[in-house]
Amino acid sequence: MTDPSDTGAPRAWPATAWSRRSLARAIRTSFLALLLLAPRSSGDLAAQQIGSGDGVRFGITAGGISTVGLAIEFFHDHRSLDITVGTWSFRDVSVSVVGKEYFGAGSLHPFVGGGLWIVAAAPPGERLGLAAVLRAPIGVDWRAVGGHSLGLTMNVNRALAVRRTDPGDQLPLNRRLVPLPGVYYRWTR
């Protein structure tokens, strides 16, 4: 039986103190983890750039897996592991782990990657909604000055699994490719 007042449009999730506190706690914990994992030696910044040794980059993202997010990227020469935690509307948490391969020398590095993106949201009075998404970012990273970098990315995504907040929602999973653009700022420590 269907609800006659249901228009088929997605329901808006009201912001709650619980979701804001949980998200703030997750971001704070992630930021502290980023600081603890950072290398302690100041070292030469030139030796800590993509394509020239090992290093760690911290960053802020906009678009891609979330409206806003914090990132940490561990790199070795032209390969890296990028971990991003973000949110779309401060009522959900997105976590992405991606392996990347950078190409080229100098200050401009095109890249491709692949990984997994998990999104979780818990509207009041409903069960926790989860989605697992296969993610393939393609983009370019530009080392601006010193340890500062800017990047543009196009994330090609494909849903793998979903647990909807409404247990009665039995719609089939949409498996089409979804492109999501993004930008980021990274700082090498």
C-alpha cells in the first residue's frame, strides 16, 4: 500500500543537534589524526613533492565526495593514498579512500585513481542509511608555490550497494556512471 501524500520526491532531512555533534566530532578526530600522522622533521619541501620522494599532504576539498571535506594524502614518488572525510549538508558523513597515480614532471601532474567512497546518514526517527560507491578520479594537480598545491578533478562514480533509510523502499540500485567535479587545496608538510 502506498501513501497518497507521497509525491515521489526525496524527503528533506532536518538538521539535528545529534548529527551536527557527531559530524563535528568526526571532523575533529580526523584533523587530530592528520596532525599525529604528519612527519615530524621539517625537511626540504622540494624533496617532499609528488614525484620526488615520500611525504604527506593535508588539504581541503570542495565537490567530489562532499560539499566540503578534509583530506590527507600519503605519497611515494608518483603514487599516493588519498583519504578524505567530508559532508554534503552536515547531516551525513562521507569517507573516501583512493589510490592515485601521478604522471609528468615539474609543477603540473595529471593523475588517475581508483577507490571506494562510503556515505552514511541517519535522519531522526529512521534507520542509518549507507551507500558504497566505486570511485575513479581523473584530474590535474598543480604545485603553485613551495608546498602549496591546487587541483581539479572529475570523479566518475558507480554505486555498488545501498541501505536506504526507509526499509520499505525496494527500488533497484541505479548502476549508471555519475560524474562529480571537485577542486582541492593541498599543503605539503
